[in-house]
Amino acid sequence: MTAAKDNTGLSLKDAYLDTFKWMLYGRFFEDKIAALYRAGKIVGGVYLGRGQEAFSAAMGAQLDQSGGDVFAGLIRDQAGRMAFGEDLIDSARTYLGSVKGPMKGRDGNIHRGLPAQGMPAMISHLGSLISVVNGTLIAKRHRGETDCVGAATIGDGGTSTGAFHEALNQAAIEKLPLVMAVANNQYAYSTAADRQFACEDLVDRAVGYGVAGYSIDATDPMACVETFREAIAKARRGEGPQMVVGKLLRLAGHGEHDDAKYVADTAKHEHHGRDCIEVAKEQLVAKGWMIEHQITELAESIVAEIDAATTQAQSEPKPSPLKENWQPIASKHLMEAEQGWRNA
């Protein structure tokens, strides 16, 4: 499985079809991971992006990894990670602790990344990763790489952290090509939105920093695709940071350990409690871009690919405490480089 890394020249139809594909990859992969977690096959927490796939994939699919763009996803961005370029087998290996995975089985299953490929590893201290993206974009600017976009994601609760505000302010002052995606899933873990912020809409926070803001229905895949196309294009043209706020409802607990009893039943039946994948199917059929049996065939092929990848990852070795070099990978590379300088 490899992603189409550059969607900038695609028609709206093709961009939508590509986004839908990655939505399915994200949903079905996480369904599989959740089942393996319940079977005791996965160590650590599992956090699902159920209901957020359109918002995440629409951004990830329209960035250009091969052109130097950056995507910094969080725990509910499996669809966006895959759309940007994270291989399915790498995702499976990370969750299942394979020594062949990008983190070599040494780290938690969500703290993963490939910085050299534009995917910085997630930081659990929410908001901090935005500054990492800012720093990457400033470094690229100093190297003369001026056609790159950096994308970062955050939840509604994360927008209340000091790190979020500091980073957004820095991006605005420096006019960085940052696309800030805020998924307002209405709960910061179990804290409802009316106990988190007093503004009518989180997009109001963009105005105070001089940042362009968009407020969309994140259960509408078409709105997600169209808005991120516009935001990414403007950032790439040098128009400064863009902040996209998408309203949706998290269709699962905070993690698989959480039954989400605090979510009012009425919220599940309101407009933003819709399943974006079901909405996408309706939109595709209505526009004549796909018919039902094509959707079914695509879904079946993706599920088969996921089953094969997770089976392979389960068969691979885990890191051995007796044989593994537990030195941090970055430190090891720095020491090798330092030794090279001394020998020069």
C-alpha cells in the first residue's frame, strides 16, 4: 500500500475518491486493532479515530510528502497518517511491537513517526507538537525550501493548553505555512465543550492571532476535502497559517478502555453524531462517482490487505532485552557522526 503523495493537481472528484479510500483504510485498520486489543494481542492503549476519518484523511491526502510537506498527527489520525504516507505494514508493526517497525518495538504504539519522511513522532503533551512543526518549517525556510506546508492536528481540549497558543502565535508572527486542524469532537476525554471554552466557535481563536480560520461540519467529507484544498493552497502560496475547525462527535470512548457513559445519548442522534463514512457513501452514490457494489468491493479488498498485514506483523519477532541495543536511535546516530568527525 502506497499513498498518492501529491493531490494538488487532482480534480475535486479524484481528490474525494482518494480521501474516501483512506477513510476506509483508517476505519477498518482500527477495527482490526481494537479486536486484537480486546484479544490481549496489543500492549498499551488503543485510541480510535472513529468519526474523525473524513477530517483527518482530507488533510493528509492533500499534502505532498515527496515535496517536503510535514504531517504531525495525534492519536485519532490513523486515516490521515496513512493518507500522507505511513505504510500499512508499519502501522501494524508498531501496534504489535514488531522489531521491524519504525519504532523497533521500543516505544508505545501511538508515539511513532518517521521525521526524515515528514512525520514527527507524536508528543503526549498536547500542543507541543505544533512548535515542532513550526521549527521544521523555519529550518526549511533557512534552507531555501519555500514550497512546503506543515500540518498539525489537535483536539478541542488541546486548544486550551499554553503550548497551543504559543505555537499559533509564533506561526502567525513568522507567517509560517502551517495548516492547523482542530477536531472539535465535543469532549476533552470526558469534559464537555461547555466546560472547556466560552467562545461560540473555536475558530474565533484564530482571529485573535491574525490567522485565517474556517469552521466546517467535519461529518461532511465533501466540506472537509474542499476546505483543506483551499487552506493548504493558501498556506503554500505564502498567505500564512490557516486554521480549520471541524465539528463532529467522537464515535467511541476516549480509548478502548473507556465506555464513554458521559456522552449524552441525545448527542449521538444529533447532526454531528453522524458517521462520516456513511455520509461519504451517500455522497458518492448521489454524485454517480461510485456505485454500491464498487464501494463493497473496495472495502473487501482493504480488509483483506489489513488482515494480511496484521498477520505478518504478529509473526515477526519482538525486541529481545538480551540482544537489543536500547540506546536511543537519535543518540546513536549522533555518536556515530561525532566519531566520524574525530576520525576525519
